[in-house]
Amino acid sequence: IFVAFGWIQVAQNTKRCHDVNRSGVYQLIPFYTIYLLFAEGDKFRNQYGPSPKYTNDEEDQIWN
């Protein structure tokens, strides 16, 4: 059970790292996950994909 929960935690932390445009390896830095709790994600598409928080319409309105 601990392995399953550990795997889920690593996967979620990796997704959050990608949300702030960082590699998932950054979660190995001590206390980086605490930073991720308070960090604002990217508003636009980054190398890991589109922002799950903002839609394409909002992105188009910002640029126009």
C-alpha cells in the first residue's frame, strides 16, 4: 500500500512541477514540494502542454 501511495505522490508532484514549467526531477530538492503549494502555475502553454487552469479563449483575450 505504501508503494502505491508513494507512486501516486510522485506522479502528482511531477504534474505540479510541469504546471510551473519545471522538470519533475525538481521534486527531489528538499522542501521544493512546499514551494509548489504556493507557486502560481503558468498561465499559458509551456513545453509540457496547455494550462489546465486557463482556457484558450482566456489566452486569446490576453493577447488581443
